[in-house]
Amino acid sequence: MSFFPDSVVSKLPNTGTSVFAVMSGLAREHGAINLSQGFPDFEVSEELIGLVGKYMKKGFNQYAPMPGVQELRERIAEKTQALYGAVYNPETEITVTAGATQAIFTAITAFVRDEDEVIVFEPAYDSYVPAIRLNGGMPIPFRMKYPGYRIDWDEVKRLVSSRTRMIIINTPHNPSGSILTAEDITALDRLTKESGILVLSDEVYEHIVFDGLTHESVCRYPGLVERSLVVCSFGKTFHATGWKTGYCVAPENLMKEFRKTHQFTVFAANTPIQYALAEYLKKPENYQGLGPFYQKKRDYFIQALASSRFKIVPASGTYFQLLDYSAISAEEEVDFARRLVKEHKVASVPNAPFYSKPENNQSLRFCFAKSEQTLEKAAAILCKI
């Protein structure tokens, strides 16, 4: 029995359980192949696991410094400069977080105030809008056009108002697999220049880009760096999503405010894992081959689906593939995704929950961060539908 049930007013009255948890739960319930939630079914590097054990045995098991282990922040600074030419001070401009979602929540909490507006590109990763609402902000959606998921920046400009506090971008993009181009980032730079608008750039799939394309990090653009918080993920990079370790880089004036919130959210991230990552990052080859690694899996999955009735929606990054099922069914995405689990034992994620208003493009998101055996088994089922 709960106390004062009639007095409890939800701060998120229209928000239910995350679609990722729902679809993974259905997969477990029905014994389905789980291509819904974005986690690999293959092992983390034995070397990296060994390093975690090493630092545990050496006694690095108590609280880390609030901003993160110094050695790891130094490696992050070196990595960011080598990749994008951006110089961040490990002491004042880099913070290690308990996963990228925590970093995103912290960034929004630190800067978004009552009635501030935040422009969000839809379909949007499902943590953005609840975080904005919990902090009294107003999400302003911009719906990217299916199937290319391109942005018309002239239309975005019309959404900007005197209350616009932040623009959230995500590249490579989950769930679509699209990426922002240099032209996109340049347009964002022009739009926010001298405006007071902050940019929150979710770049957790930064190393997973295909077909010779380039990840256009905000960090490549000095003007944008001055007003941006960039969030990245070690979980996505090193196949260890359960370790929940990420980081945020931002100029000192923004990071100062970020840390004020961070310290009262989690205080610090996992200590032995931070030390292990700091040592592992000394070898850039441990993350440099991630794009080709996942492109091979994408191509394997696509080839295995060649005889299916699903239409491939091109993926330029991430480890997700959209499949258009319009030739198979006219059902709404959530209904078709549920039936796919119950009747055919393959779990995916419908894209509809990533929108603020009803949308039915008749496409589902499948995670291909799986072994070839898993992908082949799933594709064989999908080809029979």
C-alpha cells in the first residue's frame, strides 16, 4: 500500500517503460532472438577484462575522483585531439560519467531551466525528451524526413525563438543509422553563432561509420566547440554496454556547470574500469578498426536478407539496420514488432516510440552487433515472412 496515492502527480505522465526494456522483455518471454536492444552478443576483449581484474586486485576499488581518473581523462584528451584536432584540458574540460545517458541527463539538468526550449531531432533517442521535461524545459521536435533522415536547416531556423536554450544532435544517429554531414554541422554552426544557444552532441557511435564516410564530430569545428557539450561512450566502443562508462567534453565554463550537477547525480564512475580503459586506450588500434568491423556485420546481415520481402533502409553508421516491412504488412510498427516476436521469435525495435506524435513509416530497427551465427539465424527467419 502506498501513502497519499491521490496526492502523487507524475512529472512524466505520458511516459512508460522504455521501448528497449519492453522489447527485450518480450524477447526473453517468448525465447526470441534479440536484435532489439543495442548490445553485442560476443565477448569483450580478454585484454581489457584482464586489465579490469588487474586494477581490482591492485586495490583500485574505492571512489574515483569526481571528474574521473586523471589518467583516463588524459587519454581522452589525447584521443580527441588526434581524431578531431580539438584540445581539451583534462583537468577542467573532461568528465568521466556513468554511461552516456547519465552524461546527457546531467548536461540537460545543468543548463535547461523552466520553460527553456530544446530543439530535438526525431526520431530521437528516448532519454532526451523525458530529461528535458523533468527539468521544466519544453522539447521542440523537428521531424527528419524518412527514409533519408535529412535535416532542412531553414526549417530548423524557424523553430528557434528567444527561449531556445539548447539543440540536441545525435550522429551517427540512433535509431536511423544516418550521419550528419559537414554541411549539416556548418549549418548548425551558423544557426547557433552569437545566439546563446548551447549544443548537446550525442556521439556515442563516433567510431562506427561505414563506406569511407567521416564522422563529423562537433569537436572538428572550433566555433561550435565553444558552445557545445559532446558525449561519448566506452560501452559502445569496446562492446561493454553493461559497464556504463562514458564521458563528456566541453569548454571550461560549461564543464564547471556540468560538474556541479554530475557530483550530485552519481559523484563518480566505476574506478577499476576507468584505470583499465586508461591503459587500454594507449593503443589506438583498439578502437580504430571499429568501423570496418561493424560494416562487415552490416553487410553480412543485408546479404542474408537478400531473398526477404523487407526493404533495406541504408545505414551509414551505428550498429543498427532499419528494415521497411511495407511489402509485408500494413500494421502499425508496434503491433508488427510485437507479432514478430510472438509468432516468428525475432525481436526488433519499432521506430514509432522515438517520435512525440504518431508516426508509422513501417520500419523496424534491428541490431547487428551480433555474431554471424545469430545474424544468420535471424535472417533465415525473416526471409520466410
